[in-house]
Amino acid sequence: MARCSDMTKKELDGSQRCMLHSEKAMPASPASIVEAVLQHSERTPDKICLRFEGAAITYAELRSRIEAFARALHTWGLRPGDRTALFMSNSPEFIAAYLATHLAGGIVVLINTQYRQVELRHILRDAGVRVCFTEPQLRNEIERVRSDLPALEAIIETGASLDAFLMAGSPYNATLPVGEAIAAIGYTSGTTGRSKGAVLLHRNQIANIRAVCQAWYWTRDDHLLLTLPLFHVHGLMVGMHGTFFTGASIDLRRSFNAAEVYDTLLAGQVTMFFGVPTMYTRLLAEAAIRAERSDPIRLFVSGSAALSAETFARFEEVFGQRILERYGMTETLMNLTN
């Protein structure tokens, strides 16, 4: 598979195969996260990249899911530059839809699952979203404002609706996104007024996660326990991006549960955990009622809010590991780390 800018007209108009083979080898340095995933699917197809609710998904299987979503999006009519919204909780479907939108040439719009009519109307209309992936329990929130969203043509919810959407996909000549293409629009928290859409290019994402991986010595041997929401840049563009950039693996949870996280740490299979300060205070509370202590893992990371000095010191005392703090913004991704 080649990037758009690397392909001749003959290549673009030629074979009707969809994505599985290419006469041109993928370059060593990916221009996008989806390209990194495809590279790992060639190099280590049988390696498990994602664990979720008892399921283990390999890089080859993830690639297959991404391609199925991309085929369906292209067949539906998504064109380069079109906006696809993700109004979903953590799941393999979220990841596949996110990366497939990029493979199909679209732009992802991330939406907090806690948002309701006012925020949904503003974001979906401001971004000009054409298609939105969501879940049955969230769809009604979109339907309540749909009459105010002339650009929104389709709402696809997980379950039978998504299955039918994927089945309708037809093969096409996919091209990898180039670095200058827009990857995502992340909306700010709106603390100074209405939230604003921050435009992030593929090269922004790659440059940032490359720097993070170098700073944190992130390698393909790491296994991340991730309970942060993927609609937020901390979970998605640090946790997920770093995993797929390095060819590592991730244990994804729908949400944070202190007891479950503590049990996972005790099992000794993860090397990294990313959280926000309240998660660390809850882990300390869980430790207070447990007799067992886990061995220190390679990296605990906190961000998205200020971590108190008391929590920082107490966590090191109880868990035997200092928490690494990082600072970033939706507009710039990660900026600082200690």
C-alpha cells in the first residue's frame, strides 16, 4: 500500500484489490498511526496488540477490522476530508472506526460521551460531520438535535446497524494518508467559552508520539493497561498511539475500576498504567483495604489535572514507584514530562 502522494495515476486506476497487497513496500517510518498498524501487521501479524473483555486481537486481525470499516465508509460515500464523529465508549469498534476513517481519507471528530444536546449540537454542526458512529444507549442524544444538523447523513450504532454497514462494503483502492492531511479535530473543554475545534495533522500526531516514546523508553515489549477514555487525547493520542507506533500491546477497559486495576497490577502482566489524579487516589484507597502489594511496574503516568504532592509521595511509598507527570493540551498534544 502506498500513500496518495506516492502513487501514479496508473496505480490509482489499476487493481481492484482492497488494501491487502501492494507492489510498493511500506516505508520504514510511518506518516500516520494507521500506517504504523499496517506495518506491524506485516512484521508481526500474530502478535496480540489489543485485549478487551476477554478477547485477544492480533495485529493482523486489527488490520482486517480496519480494512472492513474503511471499505464500508468508502462504499457509503465518505470522501477525503469528510468528517466522521466518534460518540462512543472504549471498545475495539472505536479503534477500528478511528483508524479506518484515516485510511478512507476522512477526519475524525472526537466527542465526549458525557456530552448532551447543547455540546452535541455545537460540535456536530461546527465540524460539519457527515457520519457518526455511536452506541444504542447514546443514539437518542444525537436524534434530539438531528434536525439542527443538515450535514449529518448517517448515524451508525454498534450492533445490527454496524454489522449491516460493514457487510455493505466493497473493495476499493485505498491509499495511506500523508503527513500534511488532517487526522482529527479535538474540541477543547470550553473553559473560556464555547469549545473550539483543534485541528491535528497526521504529522503532528506522529512527531508528538515519537517524542513521547523516546522520552518514556516505550518499546514493543511494553503492555499498557488503559482505562482512560479514548475520546480524550490522553487515552487516544498517548495511550493508543504509543502502543501502535511502537508495536506494543494494550489492555483496554471500558472505564476505570480501582479493584479491577489493582487485581491486574497484582497479576504482573502490565508494564505501564496511565491515569488521572483521581484514579491514583482511588488506587491508594484500594491498597488500604488490601493485604497484597504488586511489584512496581515500569511506568505510572498521570495527567489531565494537577497531581497533589501528598498523593505523589504516598503513592511512591505504597506502590514503590514514582508517578511520572505530563502536561499537554488538545491543541498541541503532549508538551512536558518530568
